[in-house]
Amino acid sequence: MRISTNQFYNSSISSLSEQQVQLAKVNQQIAAQRTLINPADDPIAASKEVQLSNKIQVTEQMLRNQSDLKGQLELSESTLIEAGSALQSVYSRLVQAGNPGLSDESRASLATDITSLKAQILGIANTQDESGNFVFAGYKQSTEPFVQTTSGIVYQGDGGVRQSQIGANRLVDVNLTGQYLFVDIPTGHSGINAEAGPANTGTLLLTQVSLNDRTAWEANRGLAPFEIEFGADGAYTVMDNTNAVVSSGVLDAGANSLSVGGISVSVEGTPNPGDTIALGASGNESVFDTLDRAIAVLSKPDSDGVSIERNNELFQAVQSVQNALARVMEGRTQLGSRLNEVEAASTNAQARADQLTEQLTKTVGADTESQIALASELAKRSYAVEAAQMTYAKVSQLSIFNFIK
């Protein structure tokens, strides 16, 4: 078969061009650090890349959500640690205020301390995050939740609990509300509230309230609140919420407790005829209202009547502050549980992201094995192009005239 000079040149140039195209492709793959450059090269791998990339984006969004949520939960937790410390200081001063040997000046000093602690707790309740949002305002993040008014400190937030998605089918609560932490604080003890009548004239002091028989209380709580009214020589009658007498008895001299409907009330002192004790289910009171009442009673000069009133008020305040401390600890427990869940979810999500990324690198040829293969292919292509160029150069110089003598 005869090959013309023109055919030889065209064939050689075409071969060289093809070799250079393949070399350029390998160079492009090495520069991109992946073997899959164009979807047309491997449509199946290209489709899988899109799917894996979408899954990675979703997982990375979950990781961002988890990181943001963790930061918010940690801020709330650290804030509640401050609140608990302040409330513990209030509790210590209220217990100290019950010392009968204190002077008016000492009690006034304690009232000043509690006033400062109240301001500290108010600042804690109005904590803002790095974006300026109020942590305990519910949905009303841009509204200062607690404000001082002429009637006391009021809550302007709401009861909304925001949620954050930390998994495909998992939502976690982001916040605790000021309503829950500082406003709806139970009064009394163990769900029972006892209060000495404000018009009492005797020396009757409440010292403890306890639930002795839950079954009896559950059977009688529909009749609450009960009122215990004392007569002469320690005699008393118990009336229900319709003023019907449900029981009676005598508080003997030296006795320090009486029972009503499964509830035991411990007392000190001697009641006068007409003195009363109200007994019923706990209500709710803002921690700020509790502190206001304690400050007011500690600011009164001492006298026989004021002393009894003060001690009964302090009895109520101590119980309410204990309940506020319990609520803060309950809130910290909730936050701790959520943090543990977020951290576990983050660990799983990171492992999932790493797994998907590994699959993606193999799919597009960005893994180490593929990069080594590309380096080998580059050397082979470079050698082939160089050899073809040298061959072409040598052959192109051949001519029959070189052999004519």
C-alpha cells in the first residue's frame, strides 16, 4: 500500500493532537485534584456526586444548627448558675433575718443586701446573647422581658419555646422562658401553702408544713383552701371553702403541730381567739414579688406585732426562695440533658459527614489512590507525547532524495 507524503503528515499530526489532548486532560485532572471533570465523562458518577453533595450540605447544616444551639444552651446554663448563686445568697440572708436578736439596723442592712441581689437577679433575667436577643423572653426575643413598674417588676415576654432541628427527625427546645424560671414559682412546700392570718394578734408562728398522707390530701383538696380558726384555750375549728366546719380540735399547751386533711402544720407560740391559719394548695408567685415582700417586712421597725408578722412573712419567703432555687436547678437539668443530646447528635453528624465526604472523594476520583493513578498516567502520557514528537521529527526529515547519490 502506498502512503503519500500528505497522508503521512495528516496522520502524524492527528496522532500528536490526540496525545496532547489526553495529556491536557490528565493535567486538568491533576490541577483539579479529581478524575471526574465533565459529567459526560461518567454520567453515573456525576449523578452520584450531586446526590452525595446534597447529603453533605444537609449534614453540614445540621452541624451548624447543633453548634449554634450548643452555644445558646451553654449561655443559658451559665446564666442560671449565676441566678442560683444569687438566690442562694438571698436564702442565706432570709435565714439570718429570722434571728430574734437582730436589731432594726441589722435587718435594714439585710434588706439592703436583698435589694442589691434582686437587682442582680433582674439583670440575669434580662440576659442578652451576642446578637442582642433576650435569652429568657420566649418568642419576643427583641423585647426586654422584665421591667420595673410602679407596681413591681412585670414580665413582658411570653411562654414561647423555640426549637432547633438537630437531625432529620429531631427537634430540640432552644430556650427556657422567664415565665417558667422567675414568675411561676410555687409557694409553700410540697404543693401545700400555709399562711398565718394578717390580722392575728397572738404569738402564733408557722415553722413547718408537710404532706403526711397524700391519699387523704387528694381526697380533701377539693374542699381547700381550709381555714383554721382558733378560739379560747387553744381550741380550733377547720372550715372548708364553703365555710362548713369539717373538723375541730384543741392545740394543747406545749403542742407544736396539728393535722388537717393529710397535712401537718408545725407552729410555735400561742394563738389568740380569732387568729387564723389558711391552708391550701400552692399558688404561684414571682420571685421578684417574694423579694419585695421580704424587703418590706425587714424594713419595718421592731415591735411585738411586727415581730410575729415578720417571722411569718419570712417563713413564706424562705419557702418561696427554696422553690425558686429548685426551679433554677430544674432548668439547669433540662439544659444539661439537651446539651448531652446535642453533643451526641454532633458526634453522629460529624461521623456521617466524614463518611459521605469519603464516598464523594472516591466517586469523583479525589482520593489518594486516584491521585497516585493520575500521577502515573501523567508520566505515561508525557512520555507518549514526547516519543511521538521525536518520531515525527525524524520521519518527517526522510526523503528519497537523501538516498540519491
